[in-house]
Amino acid sequence: MNGDERAILERYLRSRGLKMTQARETVLTAFLGLESHVSADAIYEAAKRLDPGIGQATVFRTVKLLADAGLAREACRDDGARRYEHAYNHAHHDHLTCVECGAIVEFVDADIERAQEAVYRRYGFASSGHRLELYGLCPDCAPFDEP
Amino acid sequence: MNGDERAILERYLRSRGLKMTQARETVLTAFLGLESHVSADAIYEAAKRLDPGIGQATVFRTVKLLADAGLAREACRDDGARRYEHAYNHAHHDHLTCVECGAIVEFVDADIERAQEAVYRRYGFASSGHRLELYGLCPDCAPFDEP
DNA sequence: CCCGTATTGATGATGATTATCGATACGGCT
DNA sequence: AGCCGTATCGATAATCATCATCAATACGGG
């Protein structure tokens, strides 16, 4: 299952004169085994479970490589720490976050995507990605249920 | 010109049993004199120009108050530091940022806003705000001009 | 003008990330 | 298989942004 990602990372490293090492493979495996929206520290914890001797600095360095290689995507850091999510085989999506309980809904909305393209055209920009975070109260946290 | 903002801040402070002080007025003035998207540190520098004796902690504390009072809005921290922008007399807008030169276009798009409301409804969320950042290359930085 | 309380500024603490550095592992070459 | 230059590692110290602490001070109602 990890074959694709491993190959992508290796190809990326090769192209930059970097090496596919044990530690990097460990971090990749740790990252792939976690759910979306993980902090670098959470990846570090997971990596330590696979290889107790791995260093925190290595994890930070490698996660950055994963992002450069297109395997990880940096999610907006709402609180203190940066968060990462899977970017391979995990189509683009936006987030709808409950400000009360922290629940996150991932969604894609064709109308929004279309309207964004129109904005790019309007200002003569070439698109290179976007980040949309909607905040609100989820049904469970809303003060009262819909009438 | 600062009258409105000053009054808003004072009213907000009153309502919470807090006081309108010299230091807070200095921070407010410093903030209002800066362009949008400033870091707390930039506000600190500006405030020091108005009152060299002001402390950094005071600026951090006060900027947070400005945000609570509705005078400042927290913009997404793309790099390391949190950024603030004016929120009073400065309607809601989203950002279109050039990844090359850092130019920022502020825009509002009715279609996007409408589509976002639809997403909230679809998932039963009550809206409490959103953050949209479009990234791309501005006309000046694009590899070649439009055909 | 006084007093209780909010505020201040300096400083230390924290958390996340990055830089440094000697030791080590890779991997192409022979 | 073994050597060697270089990339990498892990530990640790350094940074950066932000927050907490605390004694000294300023506010403002009475």
C-alpha cells in the first residue's frame, strides 16, 4: 500500500541528490498510518513507536520533505502548531470546523471551486492552490436544534 | 478619525470592567496607523515609536483586546507569526496572495459567499465566520502574459 | 484625595521549530 | 567487498512568537 508513496518520495529525493534512508522511510510510514490533520509532534510520537531511537529534528526535517514531495499538505495552523494532512490519493478538499467541539467535516463544493476560478481570472492571477476554512457550530453543539 | 475606534474600545472595556489606559490608547493608535496584515511585533515597533517605554507584553495583551472588541481581525498565520488586520470600517473580505512577490489583493465575491452558506446548510452548521486564501501568481510574476 | 483593583513592564517560562555539530550511514566506484 | 565523499542522524542549543508571573504603578469611583 505504501509502495506508491515510497516510490514518489524516493524519486523526489533522487531528483535532488538526496537519499532514501531508514529514518525517512520510518517517518513516511508513521505519517501514512495517521489520520489527517496531524501535528509534526504527533508524527514524531508515531515514528518513535516504529523506531524509538528516531530524533525529533529528523521528523521535522522529513515532514518538510514529504510536503515538498507532494505527499503531505500543510493545513492552516489555527492553534499553535502546524498541521499536516495526506496529499497523495486524497483529493483536494476544504474544511468545515466546529468552533465548539473541534469536529472537522471535509467537503468539496463545485460552486465554490468554480467561483474561485472566476476570481483568479478577474484579477489575472494564475492559480496555485487555496485554503478555505469555514467555522461554525455543528448540529451537536448548536444552541438548539433546527426547527 | 480615531474617535470611533477609541469609543468602541472604551465601550468594550467598560462592559468588562476594564480600563481605558494610556498604554492601550497607544497600541490602538499604532495599530490604526499601520496597513493591514501586520504582525503583533510590527505593532510593537510602531507603538514604541509613540511611547518608547511600552512593553511588548502589553502590546500582545492589547492587540488581543482589540480583536475581542471587534477592531482587529486575526488573519491566517501563513509564516511564523500571527497577523492582524483592521476590522472596523473594513468589511469582510478574502485574500488573493501572490506566492512569488507576496502581493495581496483583497476581494469579496458574492458567489463564493453564497456557496459557503449553502455548505453550512448542507451540513447543518451555524456559520461563525470563515477564512479563504487563494494563492497564485500575480500578472507581474506570471511566467508570461496572457495571450 | 484615597483605596481597591486593573494594568504595566521586565523577566522568565513555554511550545514549536530551526540551526549546529560531531558521529554515522549511504551508495557509487573500484 | 571495501573505501570515501557527502548526506544524514540524533542530541542539544538556539530562535521565535507568545504567554504567565509578579512587584510596582496608574485609574477612577466615592
